[in-house]
Amino acid sequence: MAIYKFRVTFEDYEDISRDIEIKSSQTFFDFFQVILQSIDFDSKHAASFFVSDDYWSKKGNEITLLEEDVEPGVKLMKNAKIASYIEQPNQRFVFLYDKDVCWTLLIELIKLVPESPKAKYPQCIKTVGKAPKQYKQKLIAKLKEEVEKGEIDDNIPDEEIYKKITDEKLVFDEEEESSLNEDEGDLVAKGDDEEELVEGEENEDDEISSEHDEHEGEGKW
């Protein structure tokens, strides 16, 4: 059985790519799943593949994920086999994911390889570059829009802004989470310092008041 080797690249990040091998008999739904797994995206959103020309400038036949998006001439991923859409040696597709953000990935068939009896297809065999955070793009886009409208103070911590503008969970990487925790710690420490300062001032006032009472007592005797 023929094994197709595809290269999948982010349109906006040309230095980030994944090489994926998939059986000719497998479906675009299988392809959809392995692509998202290879870039650490979830599969909660609408998606479509489009048959493309050599320059990824024209979109031909559509293969979509959701039944509600099926129209005349549009196929469902789980019913569409990869082999049915391979029309040339370097067949290309455009993959669009999540209508709100419109992630665009460019796909090119780069080779036919022999099937390995030990391999589990589809599989990602090569990873180049770290994929962008799935929801961070959405946060940045919405944040800019809200800040421009003057509806959100850009000094509010990121996680609070995210809660305000979307119901979805923002995934922070370890560095971002550490940074947020440090900011939180600084705020707590600052609050503690202010409390200590107030307590210190109160103690000073008590001492001054006590000294004043002593002096008054000395005058009476």
C-alpha cells in the first residue's frame, strides 16, 4: 500500500513544519487528527482542507470536518480518502482551522515511501520548530481590539483580561506561568509591605502619644 509523505507548514511561520506519513487508504479525518496532535492543538473547532494549486493561491474542492458545514460539492473528512484527491506528484492542500483565528497551514506531498510493518499510521516523523500557542493568538487579537476601543485597561494582568474577553482557557507555557506567579507574588509582597508600613506608622503614633503623656505627667508632679 502507498504511503504518502506530506510536509505541513504554517502560512505565517515558514520555519515551523511537520513531516507526516499517512496511508493512501486513510481519510482526511485521520490527517486532521495527526496534524493537530503534531502541533499540540486541540480539536474543538471547525476545520477544512482545500485542494490547492502549485502556489496555494486558489482553493478547489473542500473537505470539511463538521456535518453542518457540508454543502453541495463539499465532502465530509471521515468519508473522504486521501488517495481520491491526489491528482499530481506534488499535490498541495490548504488546511484552515478555527474560524475565529483562521489558522492556515500549507500542505505538500513530497514523497511516496514504502510501508513499514512496525509503523502506526498516520504518524509525524519530523518536527521543525516549536508551534505557536493555540489560544495566545486569539488573546492578542481580541486584546488589541478591546484596548483600542478603550474597554480594557492594558495594565490588567493577562489572565484577568482573558477571563473578561473569552470563555476558553488560555494555556500558558512554563515560562509564562512562572512570570505570572512572580507578578502575583510581587503584588502580595507589596500588599504586605504596605500593611507593615501602616502598622509601623501606628506604632510610631502610639510611641509619640505615650511620650507626650509622660511629659505631661512630669509637669503635674
